[in-house]
Amino acid sequence: MATPYDIEPRLLRAFTAVAEELHFTRAAGRLFVAQQALSRDIRRLEREVGVPLFVRTTRQVALTPDGERLLPYARRVLDAHDALRDAFRAEARPLLVDLNTPGLVQDRILRRARELAPEHELMARFESGLTGAAREILAGRLDASFGRYGGLPPALRARLDACFVRYEPMAVLLPEDHELAALPEVPLARLAGEHLYAGAGNDRTPEWTDLAARLFAGRGIHLAPPAPLAVGKEEFQRIMAKHRRPVLAGTGFPPMPGCVLRPLVDPVPLSPVSLVWRKGLRHPALDALRTAAAELGAREGWLERPPGSWLPDGEPGLPGVPLTGAAGPG
């Protein structure tokens, strides 16, 4: 049996991924390794600690009591390992920032951060969804992202830090010949009976689908079924023209040929947007990014909630709500 200081961080990272996903295939995908290699690492770790860590059946994976006991220690070791890595390379390496989709307001935050820290490199990435980006952050392939922090699973939130950036009013993207396209604003009640696409089936964006489900509940609005994941404006435009389903979006969604974007009202639904990064990360460019978000937010009123607006109840990470709180029903 190995002594504790012999255990490789890679084995602890494999264990933590399986413990959080409770699914070997998803954990392997999160770590970008083959499932067989992941299983070997778990078996090796179990040999080294001398106890079984998981109960495996054909239907499910569950932690043993010893696995439950190991998990908080493994997280602390990995957090310390990541902090050590960041401390010795933060000045030299670029900060990798996920902007979700080109053309959103996050572009402006990044531009301002580059002005504030011209000696540091901030590199844009586009992961299209905070859940997917969070997995990349914890795997060390991204540093920061934007999105609905409160919609992440608690296990992910526990390993991330966040600061609230803005209340983004929500909108609906419509084919330009849709009967509601002539309205300057679309009351939520006018969407009763409609099927709106909100990322259902996309494993990168479940936090957005969940927000839509909370908003639609009790209003007669339906979530559209999964559709092919469109990457890039041309593919999005093609899928939109083919399926012709309205799409739930933010008011900052970039222009799309053949479509119109209409704000939602009565009430105005809000999408809470936060800047999210790995817990313990220290980087001067991250400081610049946070300062840029605060500057723009103060100047443009991003933190002012419109009267009578809608938000999901108890959303973690909002002003006045703890980061670790549990999201309640909308």
C-alpha cells in the first residue's frame, strides 16, 4: 500500500471526476481520456489506498463510505496542486477566457481588460455554455468563463469562485415572418403554446435549459426537443431556417440573418451572468477582467434589477445570495 505522499495527483483527479459524475463515460469525457485508462487509474488508486472507493453495477456507480471520506481530501490536494501550478506560471502564461459566443457583451469586458492589463495576454475561447466551460476550467484547459453560475451542480460550484456581472434581460429570436416578429416586445403570455428552443439535449448548456424550464413553468410555454448542435453563425442560421422554432436568448444576442430579436416583457425575465474561475486561481489578468466587468457594470447599470422583473428564487451567486446557496424554483 502506498503512503499518502506517493499518490499521484492524476489518480486523485480521476477519482474526483468519477465521484462527481457518478458515471465512468462522462468522467472520461470530462478528462479527455479513454474510459479503459480511467478505470485503470481508479483500480490503481483503490490498490494504493487499500480500500474500494466505488460500488459498480450495470446500472449505476456509487461512492463507498471510504470513497465519501476520501473525496474532500482529494479536492483539497488538487486545489493545492492547481494553486502551486498557477503561482509559478501565472505571470508568464496567457489567461484563457471563454466568451461563450462571439458578439456578446463579454467581448466588451475582454476588450476593456486588455486595455487595463496590456502587458498580459488574455486569449478568447468559445465553449458555448457554462457547464461545459466549467469542466474545462477544472481540467486546466480554461481559466475563466461567463454564465449562470447558480445553474451549475453544487459539486462544480464548490470548486469555483464567481463574481456577479449583470442582469441580462431575456429575449426571443424569431423567424422574421413569425406572427410575433411585428411586435416591438413580446409579452410572455403571447408565447403560450409555443415550443422554444433553449439548448435541450446540449450537455454544455443545461444551466440555460434549466433557467428556461423555470421561466416557462405555469405559463403554457414548452421546451423544444433537442436539435442538432449548430456551431457558427452559418450553421445556426441553417438550422433556424429548417426547424423554424423560436429560440430563447439574451437581448445581447448577435444579429442573425433572417431572424429578429424581440425583448420579453410582462414580466421582464432576467438571465443572471457571472464571471467564473477555478477556486484559488491568482492571475493579474483575472484581476483586470474583474475590474473591467465592474467598470462597465457601474457605468451601464448592469447591476440594477428592473422593477417587476423575474428571476429564479434563491439563485446562488446573486447580490445578497451566498455563492453556495441552492437554487430554488422560479
